[in-house]
Amino acid sequence: MSGTIPRRERRKAWIYTVINPLLEGLRIEETFLARNNWTFRRYNRELEFIRPARILIGYKSVPNLEDLTASKPDMGEAIKDRETRREKLRAGCEAAFEALIAEPDFRQRVDNAKRESPGEARTLEHPAVPFYEVVAEAVVNHGGVPSHAGFYPFWSRFQSEFLSLRIGPAFEAADQAGREFRECNDDLERKLTQLRSALAEDDDIPWAPYDDAPALASR
């Protein structure tokens, strides 16, 4: 048979090392995107839980990703579009963050809040980290502060005030990028699910690996 036609083992590799990890990653991302939590982080200007496809699948599976996208150009374009929109969201969050921390009024409000709640703020302050940056990160992420976080008591007290500052072109652009990214993720999830079904049906491949030793032993 010609080597140009992907056979069963290659298709199994696509399903188990590329498609399934991507689907799992997209569904985890949806738990954040549904709350408009972009998971932006001030210390590296990255999206912590919205990751590039190569990270979602792991570096060992990158060759299988390259094989899949080369063999299925439409899927390659869909994944590429998702990566482009992810970077647009990341850049939009960074721009919104930079715009906010440059605002004197924002910094003044953070200082005022610290004076109103000195105990809570003091336990969180670090000499190398401006406290207003910690607050700005939460603002960019529409809050997104888990209740177990040490920052939560302070944030829960002042979040309404700080979220009211989430206005202006930079935030509008970031949120628009977030909405577009979520739609793109939903579309990619549908395409990956359809492709997995087609590959599995064509070559009688289970959707996930399983241990069939007991079944073989009973024959």
C-alpha cells in the first residue's frame, strides 16, 4: 500500500496523542472562558490556563500533531486559527493591564483600599511586586480569584469598585478577542470530535486506549 495513505497505527496516534489531549485541554479552557476569566498573569504576561496546542499535547506528541495537520490541511488551518486568536487575546490582556496600571486614579484607589484594609493588604504585599499590579491582574480577568486564595478577602471587599474601572478601548478589545477565541475553541472542538469519530469508524479504533488483556485471556 502507498505510504501516502495514513494507516491504522498512525490514526491511532492522532486520536490518542493529539485529538484527545486537545479536546481535554479545550474543555478545561471552557471552564475559565465561560466566566470571562482569561487567566492572564502579570509576572510573565501569559495566559496561564489557555495554552498553545503544542503545550496541551506535550512535546513528545508534536511530531504526531505535525503529521495530522500535514495530512488533514483543514484541521491544520483550524488549529492555526486558534493559535492566532489565542495570541490576540494574550496581547489584548497585556495591553489592558498596561493601560490600567498606568492610570494614576487606579493606583490611588488601590492605595485608598489598602488604607481601609491594612491588615489584609499587608499580608499580601511583597517588596518586589507592586500591589496595584496584583489588583490589575484580577481586573483583567474579570475577578477570577478563587475563594481559597490569600488575596480573596481583600478582593471580595473591593472587587465592585475595581471592576468598575474595567472600561475603555483596551478592555473592549481584550474582551472582544476573548469572545472570538471562545467561539474559535468551540468550533475546533466540534471539528476534532467529528474527525475522531470518522477515524475511529473507518479503522475500528476505540476512542481511548484500554486494557484488553482480560478479554484476550478468556478466549
